[in-house]
Amino acid sequence: MSDVSRETLHDDNPQFETATDVIQRIFKNSSDGSSVGMAIADEKKRLNQLSQQKFNKPQSTRFIAVANQKGGVGKTTSSVNLAAAFAESGMNVLVLDMDPQGNASTALGAEHGSGILSLYDVIEGRAEISEAIQVCPDFENLDIVPSNIDLSGAELEIAQLDNRVYLLRDSLREFISTSHKHYDYVIIDCPPSLGLLVLNSLCAVHEVVIPIQAEYYALEGLGQLLRTIQLVQKGMNRELVISAILITMYDKRTLLSQEVYQEVEQHYASLLLKTTIPRSVRISEAPSFAQSVIAYDPRGLGAIAYREAALEINKKSTNIFNLLDRLKKE
């Protein structure tokens, strides 16, 4: 485990209470059914107050890839909603949609049809990131470089290049070094695979956030993903750490969800976020309106949960930078 995580990342705020903790306490403390509705109303008000906890700007840009080779685990949903939560808190955020399906682009209201400059043009060297950037309609401090289905052909087209795994890293470094805007977070939404597009993403960042669906099959693919990250750490990007594992589609009413959380906690306690993302119709609906759930249903439990997850990740900043500094000196 030490090769993958590099170091135990202790929570800077051990008293942090999540939506999951609060909702469980509601039913524990409610003595009869008639009081449950009032308890939920009171606790939802309190949750909204919790969601206003202060985010601290990281000392320099945090580069994060959201990755899982298994589809349907909430990877893109987590990418766009974490980005939106950071932007809502006042951070400058850049999202790179590295998935040819372009779902992150859709959710953040970016145009990504034929003829629109996209990350495909950046990878192929036909455009700079600055030329392909669009601004999210909901948050003026949230920028996105969109993707479309053309990106699916990039893996074959770049396969013979000597620097094939560093194309995104080089373009991103050049952009960040010359941009007039300072970005607090750069978030890359990876495709559900372990090919060259994912390798480009892992070589362009310092951190990986892994969303895992609260189902048994999601656990089976985790080992393979960790092995891939370990190989990247050893041979391609020594300054790469797993900063967080996020449980998504969590249903507190089912024993399976609880068992999946406990299984991950048993092996990766230092990486697992206390916050879990609940199953939510609102979270699923939001992309159809070209919005993140943060913008679409800002007071809903799904939005609150993603704010809490973003806050947990934000509070890891100091430990992450200390760890990266040590890795640079090795």
C-alpha cells in the first residue's frame, strides 16, 4: 500500500461530520415516526450551515485526475460536481474533459459538437488549451476544455509517438505557466479505461481521486486500477499520489453499501473520504439540464454531499504539498 499512497494522509479536521453521519443520527435520535419529518427538516437546515464551512485556497495549483477504469461509478458526476463545489467556494477551476463521450462537457454547459475546438485538437497539437477553453455558464470562475467522440481515435494516432504519454502534460504545463489566470484546481475527467488517454492524464497530474460505486463489482476493479497507478508512479510520474477514494451511489438502507464502505475502509482508511455520495434522482437529472447538481439543486442532499467531499479534499492540501515536496527531493 505504501507504494501507491506514498504516505498516510491524516485528516486535518478529525471532527468533520458528514451528511451520512447526520442522517444516521436523525433516525437514531427520533423516538417515533411523527418526529422524523421535523428532525429531517432541522438537520437539513444544519447540513446547509455545515456546507458553508470555509474552503482554503491551496498554496499552489492542485492537479487532480478523477479515474476509474470501470464505467458507471460516478466518475464524471464526481468530476463536474467537485469542480462546481470548488468554483462555488470562490476557487478558480479548470476542467479537462478527457473522456470521448463528452459527458463532463455536457454537464458543465460547454459546446462540444463537430467543429468546436476540443481536447482532441490539443492532444493532436492543432490547438492550444487557451484556444479551446470555454466558461461554464453557471460559474464564471469555472473553465472547461471540452471533448467529443473524435478523441476516441487519438489513442491510435499518437501510439507511435515517443512522448505519447506526456502530450497532455506538456500542453497543460505550457498553458499554466503563461495563463494570466491562476487556477486553484485543475481537474481531469478520465475515460473508463486504462489506455493512453488515462496514462496522459495520470502523467499530467499530481493526485488521483478514485470514485467507487457502493457495489461489489466496483471493488473487483480497484486492484487493477491501483496496479496501473503504481506502474505510473514507478516509471512515468514519480510525483503522483492517490489523495482520496470517494464512495458514490451509497444507500444507507442496504447492507451491501455499508459492507462496501467497510471493506474499503479496512484496506485504505487513510485515503477513504468520510463523505459518501447518496443515490439521488437530482444528481442524475442535472446533466440533462446541462448543469452540475451544485447549480441544479443547490440545497439538495446530493449537492450538499459533494460540497462536503470537496471540503474534505480541500483540507488535505497542506499534507499533499508536503508529501509532493518530499517526493521531489528523493
